Amino acid sequence: MSGKKQFPLRLDPKLYQALERWANDEFRSVNAHIEFLLRDAARRSGRLRDEKEQEG
């Protein structure tokens, strides 16, 4: 069983299309790209510590 939380996400169709193109450019699924973007934003804002910091 996956340790990831699942929840529905409603997006404007135009935003989804932009995310889909962006994800394809980065060779990611839309879901993985959204997670990447959210993780990066949380890390940059200081709300999420880097995994390397948590280990050491």
C-alpha cells in the first residue's frame, strides 16, 4: 500500500492543459509534475525541509 495521501483535485481545464504540456516537456506524468511543483514551492518557502536535512 502506498504511503501517499490521495484526494480529488479540481482544476480549470486551461490550467490542466498547461500543466499537461509542461509535464510532457519534463517527461513526467501530470500527477508527478504537480507533486514536484508543490514540493518545490513548499521547500522554497521554508515549509518543507529537504530530505537530506532530515537524514543528517
